[in-house]
Amino acid sequence: QHSNDDLKVSPTSPLEDVERDGRIAPPATPVTLPSLRISSTIEHRLHESEWLKAVSDQEREFLQRERRRMNAYKTSLCNAFRDTGRCPYGFQCRFAHGINDLLPAPRPHPKYKTQLCNKFALYGSCPYGSHCQFIHMHPCKMQNDLVILVYW
């Protein structure tokens, strides 16, 4: 039998070791047995979709932006640190201050860059640039590639 005291996050958790890697983690908090609930993926998705319907579009966009921001933590180099060797945010910067600080980027969504960008196809440009979730290909290039595929 385990008591609730057995389920505490260790105070010496590597997540809280600020001196070693410069990141700050939330303080250790006890986890109680009643709060532990394992649900299936389907249940989780149902609850998440119901929850997303309950928030406004503005709140949903903010939460999705925050999730992307948190997933991108230390996955690219800090421009200020790269250019000047200094960063006004110091240890609180969400960008890496050197190759050794880089963390692996999260995997992209399975549908990432699987469809053509309507804006790029219509106007030849897209306001999202390289950050666009869709494929940017000029219609002439696309037509030439298709011709090559047909004759190959």
C-alpha cells in the first residue's frame, strides 16, 4: 500500500535544478490518489472538444498560441544572444543561448504541409511565409513537376 505521502514530486527533481540548466519549474506539489485518473484517448478528445466549445474564439486562439509557444521552448536560437552575445531576458528567455541549450522540436502535425496554400496559389505570396502550415509552390513549378511525373 502507498500513502499519499509516497506520491510527492521530489524536491530535488531535475526540473527544479535552476543552477544546472537555467530553466525554472513549478514548485513540487503533492499528488493525491483521487486526482489520478487515467482516461482513454477517445475520452480525452471528447472532453477536450467539449471544453474548446465552451471557450470563446479569442480564448481558444490564445490557448492554442500558448500551447505552441510552450512546445517551442528552447527549440531555436535566440537572435539577440547570437548577434551580440547578450540577451535582455537572461535565463528567462524562451530561446536557446547556444547549441548545447537547444531542445528537440516537437513533431509537426501529420497533415503539416500536405495541402497547397490557397493564398500562395492565388496571390503568389503568403503573409505567414516559412511559418505557413501549407505548401508554397508556384503554379508553373507545380505544373512542370506534374508533367515530369506523368512522363516518368
